[in-house]
Amino acid sequence: MVERTRGIDIACHGILFLGGLLVCLPIYFAFVVGSHTVSEVLAVPPPWLPGRTFFANAATAWEKGDLGRLFVNSFIVAVGIAAGKIAVSLLSAFAIAYFRFRWRMLAFWLIFVSLMLPIEVRILPTYEAVANVALPLQWLVDALDVGRWLGIEIALDWNMMNSYGGLILPLIASATATFLFRQFFLTVPEELAEAARIDGASPLRFFWSVLLPLSVSNIVALGIILFLYGWNQYLWPLLFTTDKNMATAVIGLKDLIPQSDTEPAWNVAMNAALLVMLPPVIVVVALQRWLVKGLVDAGK
């Protein structure tokens, strides 16, 4: 039994209100700066109330940063990463949870250990692999000396730089999603698998008709989190894109930050930051019920 008292309720609500205020303060500051002119932003003391040029600054940021094109790129990359991670994780978790093959747990622990190797740690080999996807085949051709046998020089080169595939494919493996789906599959009653086996359903049929419908809330909740992960990617698009038309919104936001030899247009940069934040906020607010349901179901 949980005892509730008026004093504890007031204290808890006060702490929550203070925490929410601290979180929202930088956003409010960005909104205030993004609604003033450059001269008003540089004034001393700086303004603490919103100005009247928010929409004019938004139009300037949208045009100057080419945010329309960058938003499309970010949306494609975020959706591709989320869909790829979920698809790969569902299949790998299904194999680990329901198939009995040699070294099954070793494979699971190798996947789990990869949590300690984020993209920042393996950025150089990942870059080399995607810059020339055919490099392993080139090594094999050189090792077998196929070119000498055929009397020709064989050079295999498949460069995926400045492409959606290069931005998405290196990030679709997810140990976290595999672990979460495996834990959920282990909670599914074994009787369902037995019933499907008696009815003559194949493993893929059982996966498609039974496990996927049961996992909808978990898939949506995890998809929201992975969408935010893909939308906020910074290091990989920064290193892998040399064409501005293939950059993402976060990279475009970096280019709007004033430099030492340019006009200190912090009002445009702050306004652009709010615009870049808007799509993830819309996704979370629109799918909030599914997010909470998926997290609650996953914790049962």
C-alpha cells in the first residue's frame, strides 16, 4: 500500500515543475532569440520576451539553409534507419528465441556485446567499408590471383558515398532492438508455437501471423525512438556526405551557425534549430499513446 500525503504530493509536483522548467528554458530562449532582429539580439541586456519577426526569420532560415531539401533527406534517412533496424532486429530476435542451433547463445552474446561499440568507435572501418563495398571481393580476387589467370586487371569499386544507402545501411544493425524483441518473444506463451506447429504453420507463417500482431505496440514504440535516433544523426552524415544536396537537416543547421567572419545572425540559427526540432516533436506527440503503450507492454 502506497501512503499519500498532501506535503509529499506538493513536493513531488514542485520538483517535477522545476525539472520541466529547466528543460523548457533553453527552448524558450531559442524561441525568444529566433523572434528578434540581429540588433535586438545583440543588445545589452538581451531580450527575454518574444519579438515580432519570428516568421520572417523562419522564412530566411528555410531559404538560406535550403531546409526543404534537407528535411526530405532527414526524413528518408530516419525512416530508413528505423525500418531497417526493426526488420533486422525482429528476424534476428526470432531466430535466437525460437530456433535451437549450435552457438545460438554465443551469437546472442556477440550481438549484445556490440552495444559497447557505437558508431563513433567503429567509424573508420565503417567508412572504409561503405566507401568501397566491393573491397572484400577485391581482396578475394587478389588472393586468388584471378586477374593473372584471365590475363586482365580486375579492379572492383562500389562507392556508396552521397547516397541514401550509404547513410542508412551502416546504421540498421541494432543490438538494443534485438535484445528487446528477444525478451518480448520469450514472454509469448509456448502454447501458441505448439498450436501453430500442430496446424502445420511454417516458422515464417508463425512469425508473420502470430508474433508480428502481438508486437505491434512494441514495434511502434521502438520505431519512434529509432526515428529520433536517425533524425538526430550528426557524425555519420557529417563524414559521409560531401554533396550538400545529400546532407541532413542537422548538418544544415550547423552551416547556419555564425562564424567569426560572418554576420552574427543568431536569430536565424535559433529559428532554424526550432524548425529542425519540430518533426521529432510532432512524431512523439502524434504517437504518444502508442509510445506509452509499447513501453508499458514491454515492461510486463
